[in-house]
Amino acid sequence: MKTIGNLFSLFCIAAAAIGTATLAQGQPIKLKFAVFSPDTERLFNTVKKPFAEAVNKASGGTVEIELFPNGALGRAPQQQAQMVLDGVADIGFIVPPFTPGRFPDIEVMELPGLFRDLAEATHVYTRLLQSGVLRDHGDYVTIAAWGTPPFSLHSNFAISSLKDLRGKKVRGSGIIQIESLKAIGAVPVGMPPTEVPEALARKTIDAATSQPAVLFDFGLDRVTSHHYFVRLGVVPLAVVMNRKSFEALPKAAQDAIRTHSLDWINKLYIDSMLVYDKSLIDRLKSDPKRTIVFPDESDAAAAKKAFEPVIQAWVKKSPRNQEIYQATLTEIEKFRSGK
């Protein structure tokens, strides 16, 4: 009589044999790529989808990445990182600040006023991961590491300076962004971007933080008319793969994924999204029904002064935070000097 242990062993051997036979017959290993954002999103169509197509072609038929946009495998943005670890998806598009505590090192990207644009933020984020300064991706193979443009504020009431935000309920995401909103006198309310348009329409919040792509891709533009471009921190974005799933792939599949990860996919992201970001700001400016404000010198100085305690509070939490912060400043300086 076979024991349960023996039966399980036979099952594993049979499963492995089936997998080998599938490869021998030329059938690719299918990988599920979870995307909670819509398939109409520019980032999906100009970066995520081309990445999957490039890997599928380069793998020589050993792997096929299947995209599941619109939250088909799970709609909650804050669950995406765990879905990859649990095997619900093999690859996932994640927003680290949506899962507080899971990615503590990457919080440095959210510190207000550090980055000028998405290209700078993406470059620095990637170099910090590659150098081992950021250690939060240990359970994953990192496919992409992106920074958004600096987040700004969008509302249905006039914002001409930071003073206009005092006491206003403002949607934010991530611990650092929440603290940054408090620092300028706002009352922060945490929620994912998918819930923001309805909250603004119902006036349960007065304003929301956003970057231009999210403003339009998630419909915030339909319920806002005033746009105040103070430089809050950027939000880190990433595409990650379950490390165990990656290591179980044939070498040809691993090579195809690595070749099209980080620098390759990041260039695709920067080339597409920099142009898109500028076009959206121009679109806002050209709309006579909208009011666009960039802080003047006095207000920019006031913002910098308000944000400094937020930065220092994070830095002083631990010697490690101090190390990460200094490494980030070094990488920013290298990028700006062209090194």
C-alpha cells in the first residue's frame, strides 16, 4: 500500500514529467502578468505590453507572458506584491507605497522635493537597487524600477499658495506623502487612485495628490479644475517577478527576461512617459476652464522649509536610513553631472 508521502512524490515526478514533455513538444511555459491598471493606460500600451511581446519573441518559444490588465487577477493595488509571492501571478506591476512596511528602504524615493522629473527618479531608483543600497526586492526578481514625476495637487477649489491647503482633506498615498501633506497643513486621507474620482465628486475629499498620467488615466481630470504643481515626492513603481518562479525557468527564458529588464524597459518607460507627461501638462494649460499654478519663489521656499522636518524625521529613524539618504543624494548628483 502506498503512503501519502509516496503518492505525493509520485505526483511531483509526474508533474515534472508533464512539464518536460510540454517543453519537448514546443509548448511555452505561460507566465501570468498581473496589472491592476486599465488596458487603455498609456503605460500599459507603450511599456508593459511591448515588454511582454519582446520577451516572448526573444525566448525562442520557451516562455509566453500573458497580460491580465484591468485587475483581472485581483483589483486591489495594495495586494499586488503579495499576489506575486502567493503565485496568483508570476509577474506583477506594484506600487510599493501602497503596502506600508513591506518596502521600507524604498520610502526614500517619496521624500518631498528630491527629484526634478521621472527620468532622474527612475535612474536613481534603478542604480540604488543594482548597487544593493535598497534591499526590499529580495523575494523578487526586479524587471522594472520606475519613478513617477513629482506628485502635485489637484482640486475643485482655487490653490494659489500653500496657505490655501490648510485644513483641506487631501488624498495621499504612502507614509511619506501623508506626512508631507500634514507638513503643509492639509488633512491627509489615504486611498488608492481607483477610488479618488468618486471621492472628489462626492466631496468626501477636497483635493488629491497625483501626477499627470494618473490624473487622466484614472479620470481625476473629470472632477478637478485647479492644479497646483508643488513638488511633492515621487512614487516608486516596479514590475517584479516571483524569484522562485524565475529560477525554475529554462535558461533561454531567464536570459530573455533579464535582457529586457531594468535598463531596457526603463528606457522604454522614460522615452514614452516623459513625452506623455509634458503633453498632459500642456493640455491642462491650454484648457481655459482650468487654473494652473506653479509655486513662485516665495512659495517654493516655504514648501522646502515645511518639507525639511519630514525628510529629517525619516533620515533619523535609523543609521540605515541615513546611509540610504546619502546614497540617494550621491546618485542624484551623479545623474545631474552626467556621470
